[in-house]
Amino acid sequence: MTSATSAVRLSRPHRRQRILDAAVEAFATRGYDGASMSEIAAASGITKPVLYDHFASKRDLFVELMESIRDELVGRSARAMGADQPLETRVRVAIAAFFAYVDEHPAAARVLLVVPRGDPELADAARQVQSGATAALTALLAGEPELLAGHSDRELRLELFTELIKQGLHGLAEWWADHPQVAAGSLVEAVMDVVWIGVRAHLAPRGVARGRPVGDRGQRPVECPTTELM
């Protein structure tokens, strides 16, 4: 464990990140109610007063942790969807990136996906975090001009489509925790079997999206950054 003395030498942003790293393990292991600020401070190599200098309460710490995990996942999706690839490939890579994150950071995934139910204020904050994810992901789909082109309620349809995909991914991530023998690639293809049907059915019949080929559902890209859970 890092001593409090050495932790003081860290810059404020680095110390804050160390706190978040310790918090994700504490919350994932013991839940929101079971985790204490004392143990998070000790795991961070700082004192409780220093911890409270960064976060006014355990709730504030938990909410910022959820936001940081959400932002990382949204960032991965944005990088995938912004690539110079056919739309089908970009959608598959974005889905693969989600499951790769769950595989690489199981504790963080538990914190984001399993919301405490006993605290109404915390539950509301968690809903706000998820609403932010939906808004950001909807904006990514809105950047595909041929998707639902010409629909007067395009914005609403995109949001509903995004929420459906997001909730489905979250449910599969929880299911995967109980079935770790299933390869991530199998999950990706199962999601694509459903999602791509919906996407392709609502593409304007021009054959290109943002100047790139839409892609053929029957063709699989050679590379896909999925991981397999051992």
C-alpha cells in the first residue's frame, strides 16, 4: 500500500484518480452501503480529511465514479463510430468495445450497471448518469444522416433506438458475469444479429453513409477488437 507521505507528493489530479481507482474496487466488492470512506482513504494512501477535500461525501464520490466510467465507455463508442469504415463495421466495433471494457474492467462495470436501490437520491443521480450516456450515444447515431432520414420524429426514434441497444448491452453484461465461459465475440455477433437488422431497415436507400459504404450484413470484417473471457 502506498503511504500517505508518498501520496502527498502526487499532483491533485493524480491523487483524485487514485481515489477513484480505490473507490471502484471498494464499491464493486462491498456495494455502496458496505464501502466506507475510511477504507477508500486507506487504499488510496491518504487520510480521511484529504479524501473529503476531494469529495464532500460518499455519494459525490460514487456519482463522479459512475460519470467517469460512463465517459470512458462513450468515448470508446465515439472513436469506433468516427472511424473511416463502413457503418456495419463501425457498429460492430462499438459493440465489441463495450464488451472489451466489461472484460478488462469488471469492477467498473459492476459499479455502473448495478445501481443501489435503497437511496432515492443516489438512484436519481444514477439515472441522470445513464441519461447522459443515452444523450451522447444518440448524438453519435444522429451523425449518420441516412439513419431514419426523412422521419419527422427522427430525434425521438433515435433516442428510443439508443436506449433499447444500451439496455440490451447492460443486460447481457450482467448475464455474462454469470456465464464467463461465453466468448465476447459470441456476444458481439448475437447483438449484431439484432441491431444491424434494425439499423439496415432504417437506412435511406442510397448505399452510402457519410461518404462511406453502408456495408453488407453477410460480410464480416477481418479485424474486430473483441476479447474472450477466460
